Amino acid sequence: MDRRAAKTTDRQSSEATGQVPKPFFPEFATVRVALEAGRIGVWSWDIATDAVTWSSNIESIVGLAPATFGGTFSFFANDIHDEDRARVLETINAAVRTGGPYEVRFRVAPRPNRAETWIEATGTVITEDGAPARMVGLCHDVTEKVKLQEELRGRAKQQEALAQLGERALLETDIERLLNDVVSTVAVTLPVDFVKVIELLPGGNDLLLRAGFGWQRDCIGSIVMTKEGDDYAKHILGAVVPVVTEDFANEKRFTVPQYLRNHCCVSGISTVITGQDGRAYGVLGVCTKTRRRFSVQDIAFLAAVANLAAGAIHRRQLEQRHELLIRELRHRSGNLFSQLLALLSQTARNSRNMAELMAKYQARVLALANAHRLITEAGWKSTSLAELLRVVLGPYLERTSAEGPDVDLDPDPTFSLSAALHELAANAIKYGSLSRPQGRLELKWSVARTRRGLTLTFDWVERNGPPARRPRRTGFGSRLIGLVIERQMNGEVHSSYTREGFSTRLIVPLAHERWPTEDSAVPSQVESA
């Protein structure tokens, strides 16, 4: 009995007994299950007829509907991503010419509602009579592998960028150059269309585009948001984690600022640049013109760059404070005794007896000492205006109302304002509203941009006190206020004497106390939120 007869007899015997025959080569079924589980397909290309056959699972691997494969090499070629097609065809042609192995990785053509798919194909050429006849091989879905490799490359690229920025931050003394390095490095590393470094200006309301990549030229150095009327600025500055937006057009948490709409921004990340004292220096952000879902690594990278920028800003501030301290010590040590002698001389000239002289002189020297204490205890850095008021008006805080933004003063304005406020307080205690139990003191201040730069406007208004009369001659206290505000600080003093009481307005130009800068130009306003 030959083999075919034996197979027929075995099959008939099985059918008679009701048993299902086992495959003649049972390992073939195992291999098929393994290939399907691993999303690996088998294909064959007949070079002469251009016919391509492949296993049925390949359609699902490349994202085609069942039974839609055209069965030709041209169909396969047209299903390759446009950007990869030429490279794949050249690799195939080279394998056919040389008879060598075929190995290539490519993307399939985009599919609706399907993520990008990467395929890795390998094959070999079979020759007949010395000529290439067929190519057979395997294809494998390597999308997850490619994503992992891209993520690892992206992380390595980001770590390298952070290391280079950190090195430059330690060596660079010009904060402007460093911020320009920051925005260009972030733009290339992520990559994105726009990068912004926004500074929160004194007063805590306006945000200045200090450095940027991709923005229109007139935006750099301009106010792009205001915290008072811009809920996007409030949202960013109040967030404890970076604010990520996948599509500004569908954003419900805040109103999209005009400058983002003008630049057709679609997606973005913004994170706060926070100093060591917890105060917000500003914002570091990126935007794209196309919709993008930022990865966790992208967000972490931007936050790390923001921390690096905060450290560089803080370090430069310390350097400038040290430089200021040296200059100030030289200056103060040279004229401190002169100031004390001048105070003594002028106070004695306006005192009626030794007791009055001692009281006035001690109070004025104490005011200078308190200002020195505020500055030195803070490490010779900026001093809060609210803290200065608490020191000057300590015994009368219950009778004082204060309203205004958080304003930090450099050492020079602190010294000058402390002297002026002491004289105003001394006059109110002796002659004004604080001389009566029902008297009150109203203090209001604001910060605005003027021709002279950022300017503090401070209103001192006395209520429920005796009527105020303009003195016949200017006393030393008034002359001292004029000296420190108008001469030393190039400011203005406007006083009013009415039946309701005394009031005065001090207009004081402020130094740029938050971020180090070499440019004292006044920023322009491009958006009023």
C-alpha cells in the first residue's frame, strides 16, 4: 500500500470512529499561533509576475480591513508612508540586484483613527537558473519598540541639553544671553514652534516677554499678559504643576490670551519659574502650531529648565547684591558720620531745648537704624514695602489701613522711604490724625509704567484728625522728605492741607528689583487683558 492509500485509509477509519485526525505536521499549527501572537506575518513576492501573497494576519498588522489587500507589489508600495517609500523601494531593489538580505523599517500610510504604525520587514532573494525569481520574508509590527527607542533618544537628548544649559548657567554672567540660550535650546530639544520666558514685573500684575523663540519681533520686551485681567496668567501662577493645553481652541479653564491667538498657537505647556523663597519670578512656556500631546518627559524637561533658570536668576541677583553691598559699604562708611552730624545740626536748629533735641534726634537715628536692620537681616536684598510700613508704624497699626500690591524695594529706596515715612509718621503723631484717639491713617499704593520706568505711587491720607494748615515756613521734616524723595530718588512730593486733614502723594521711580538686567528701557504694552 502506498502512502496516499494509507492516508486515505486512516482518514476513513477516523471518520468511521468519529475522531478528528491530527495534522500530519502538528508543529505548523504551533508556528502559526506563535506568528499571530507576535504580530509577525509571512509574505512572498514573485518578481516576474509582480504578484505578492501574504499571510492573512498581515492585513490586521498594517491596519487594512480584511480581504482588502490588492495582491500586487504596486499595492504594497503605495501603502508605504510617503516619507519612507523611496528609501524602502531602494532597499528592495538593492537586495534584488545583489541577492543579499533585505531588511528595512518603515511606516505604513496613515489610517483614519489609527495611530502611526511602524513595520520592520526582513527577507531573502531566491534565485532560479542564476536569476532572482522570488523574495520571501517576514514583517513585524515594531511600533512600541520604535516609540520606546524614540523616548530613550528623547530622554538622552533632554539630559544632554540640561547638562549643557547647567554648565552655561554657572559660567554666564549676562542673564540676557543665558535666557536666549534657554529658549533656543528648548525649541530644538522638544522641538516646538514657540518658546517664551515671561518675567513677572514688580507689583505682581504685568508679565513681560523677556526672551522668546518664534514670536514676532515686536513681542519681545513687551507686556503680553496682566494678572489683574488675564485669567490665563492667574491660572499659571496659581498652579502647583505645569499647565498643559492640548488644544487652545477647546480650552475651558481660562481665556486664551490675544498674543497666542495672533500666533495661531494650538498646544502648549507653561510652568512657573519659582525662586528659592517660593516667589514666582515668571513663566517658562512652549507652544506649537499643530495639535500635540506632550509626554510626561516633555513636561518634566520643561520644569527642569525652569528650575535651572530660577537658579541662574537667583545666583545673578546674589552677585548683584554683593556688588551693591561693596559699593554701599564704601558709600555709607564715607558719609554715615556726615549724615549723623547733619541730622544733629538740623534737629538742634529746630529744637527749643535739649530734651526736645534728644527725642527728635534719637527717633531719626532709630529710623535709619531700622532701615539698616531690615536690609542687613534680609541679606542686603529687596525689602517688602509692607514690612517697612510695619516697622515705621508699629504702635499705630490698629489705626492704619493699608492697600496695595506686593512691592519689593532695593536698599536705596528702602533707606530713602524709611526716612520720609518716619517724618510723616512723626508729624501725624504730633500734629495730625494720630494725635487724636479717633484719628486714622489710610495708606494706598500702586505700581505703574511711566516715562521714567516702573514707578511707585504712594498715598498718605490722614482722617478724623485736626484740620491741616499749611505751615508758614518749611520745617526740617518737610525738607528732609523733599531731599530724599525729590533729590535722591528723582521723585515727586505733592502735599495737601484741608479741613479733612493732611495728605501727601509720593511718586517714586523704582529700580528693576526682580530680575537682573542691563537694559533699563520701559517695556511697551502689546496686550491689555
